[in-house]
Amino acid sequence: MSTSESTDGAYAGRSAFDGVAIMLMGTILLPVMDALAKYLTNTGELAPGQISFYRFALQFLFTAPLVVLVGGIPALRPKRPWLNLFRGGIIGVASLCFFTALKYMPVADTIAIFFVEPFILTALSALILREKVGWRRWAAIVIGFVGALIVINPSFARFGGVALLPLGTAALMAVYLLMNRALGRVDTPLVMQYVAGFGGSLLVGVVLLLATLVGGTENFAMSLPGGSFEWSILLVMGCIASFGHVLVVKAFQLAPVSLLAPFQYVEIVSAAIVGYLLFDDFPEPSKLVGMAIIVASGLFLLWRERRLGLHS
């Protein structure tokens, strides 16, 4: 990140305050979507694969009309269609991993493990994009993974390999974010979200179809929601996903990244609260220690990025 003092100065005090408030709204709201997904899987009405499919299908249905409204019919074709579809496929697989983990694991644990994503993204930036990453940031990455292992260890003993799924989600999301850098130069965020919805629902739909044909796991069974109640929850999830991400995008328009980024970790806290209220799940003391290490390492990474940006 190369945010400079002059860039930060472009944000008025009131604007920055509004950005933080909107960011907090988004980080508090989004875990509700994850909790609703867990509720649907726990009731046995919908499998994680189905929830993933409807999540992306609704995203596609919500954003396609907006793309036409803003840019007309020609805007439906992105500048780089195949890369955008591949990007949608990546986040589709990530969603399958995440919602499957949510079926078995507490919401806070799943989200905490997922938050090693900034460490993976930093490492990939160094290895693939050849960005300079000093020993302090490498140390923060290692310590962050230690925190993740502390959270994973008791979860692995209880849930087995499922505890590794949020880690896979984090790795896939890091690749997804790397692709955003390249595709964001030629396509608008709205178009990218529209194609991601199409690509994600397409890939997840193929997975569900194949699983149904070969008699695969119940987590990837293909069926329709049982009734209006399930449809209502899915629509609420679609609205929360769309509105929550709009809040985050709006927040970054109002305030600098260096100010907002630490508030992403509020999502772990809100996830713990939502998980406790809805499922009576509260992280064990050892997991709280691991979560604290992940948050502290992430905040150090952000502080280090900010410090280097100020001196660049």
C-alpha cells in the first residue's frame, strides 16, 4: 500500500468518521449472513452446496439489472470475460468450503481461521508479484498462522479435516483478491460482481449436478428449498450479502484504507456474539488466545504497511 499523508489529508474528518461507522455496520451485518447459512444447514433443509448456489444466483440476479441500468446491454460483456468467469469460479469454490465448514463449526471459529487471508495475500504478493516484504512482515505472517493453528487444533480434534476448510477458503480468497488487481483496471466493480455471481453459480451448479449424478455427499446434494420459509431466509441472505458489501465499498470511498482495514477484525467479535446468541457457541479460552494472536498479527501487518506508505 502506498497511501501518503497528502492522500489521507484528502479525506475530511467527518467523511472519515462516516466511513468508519459504515464499515462497522458492514462488519456487524455480514456475520448474520453466515449465521443464517449455518441455521439452514443445521435444520437439514438445505445443504452447504445449495446455499452456495443460491447465494451466487441471487447475486447475479440482483446485479445484472443494475449493470444494464448503468451501462446498457453492451455492459453485460466484460472486457476480460474468461478471467472474470475464472475469478467467479474461484470464489464459488471458496464459498463451498466456507459454508461446509459453517455446518459443523462455530461461526466465530470459522471466521477467525479465515482471517489468515491477509497473511496469505501478503505472501502471494511477494512470491507472485515480487513485491518487497521485509522480515518483520514475514514474522507477522508466521505468528498469524500460529494463531490460526491454535484455533484449528481443538477444532481439528473435534471436526477432523473440516477444520481446514476455512484455511482453504482464505487461500482461494487471496488468489481472488490478486485477480481483482488486474481485472479492476479494465472492468468496473459492478460488472465484476455480476460476472462473479454468474461464474460462481455456474461452477457450484456443475458441482451439485455431478454430485447428484454420482450419488455424492449430502453436503452437495441438489434440491429446491422446502418452502417459503427457506426461500425467505435465502432472500435475506442475498440482501445482506449485497447490502453488506455495498457498505464496505462505500466505506472505502469515504475513508482511507489504513484507517478502515483494522475494523475488519470486528467481524470476529460480531461473529462470536451472533454465534453465542443463536447457537450458544462461545470460543474456548485457547481459541480466544488464537483469535487474539491473529488479530494482533493482522494489525501489525496493517501498521507496517501504513508506516512504509508514509515513508514512500
